[in-house]
Amino acid sequence: MKKIVLTAPHGNEYLNDVIAKHIAETLRDKLLQDDWGVSTFINVLPRSSGDMNRPKTRDTIYRNMVRNAISCMPNMVLDIHGYPPDTDSPMRKHEMVVLRSYKEGQAEFAEKYYNCLCQVNKGQFDIGIQNAEAENDIVREALEFKVPAVLVEHVEDGPVGAFANIHFEALKLLFGGI
């Protein structure tokens, strides 16, 4: 059985990352129907309480639960985020963006996952890949356990179901199906 950890560290949908929670839940349901082992962690605290994918939040309840799931050695961690369509970031050119970290070991897996997304996309979305502006500590912590991990951003006005489905297809491609 393939196992995955899904995180939405900015899950308070009234303040930010509105779409992340819904993508994570929809993807979780699809994976469970396909007999994957899935651990899903959606943060319910506002981002003002702490950015749950930064190092200073490692000792919070949310991050301790994520760490415990990662320590069980899943096949990967998928950290799900959203961004507003009017962002000033270069992400605005795309509907989905895989963020590549500058840390050793993270960039290669991000590229591999990006290639899987592109392969199953069939022209549905404009998918980009770019360097992250800040280190994602959930991805970093997964790598400390030698678990592949990637952060993917999604435009907030995009289709939840279609985003979840492309991840589902990319994961099946990446891990050779079940």
C-alpha cells in the first residue's frame, strides 16, 4: 500500500489559502478510494497564529502531528497551498506552481513531481515550477526523515476537483499505480 501525507498548513480558509483545504480533502477522498494510506493535516488556526510551515512552529500541536505521520515513512509528503489570482508573485502566470527549494535533495524531487503533473495534465492547466522564496519547513523536515516532499501552489479561483484529480493522476504515475 502506498502511503502519503497531505498538509494544508494555512487551512483557515477565511484568511488565506482558501483552496488548499478543499484540494487536500478532495485528493484524500480519491486516494482512499484507490486504497492508499492517507494522513491529512489541515491547520485550523489563522496564519497570524504562526506560519505552520516555518521552523518556529515545529513544536506546535499541528507540526507534532505532521512529524509523527512523517516518521512512519510515507512514500511522500504533499504540502498544498493556494495563492490569489492577483498576486504580485511570478506564480500569477500559472494555475499550479511547484516550488523548488534551494536545499539539497528537495529540488530534484520537485522537478520529478512537476514532470509527472505535466505528463498527466493534457493541456488542462498552465503548470509552472519556480524557486521558492522562503524555505518550507514541512518539506525540509520530511527530508530529514528521508521522505520525498514537495509544495504545490494553486490559484485560488481554480477548480478544486480538477486540481485534486491531476494530483491523483500524477501520484499514480509517480508510484506506478496500485
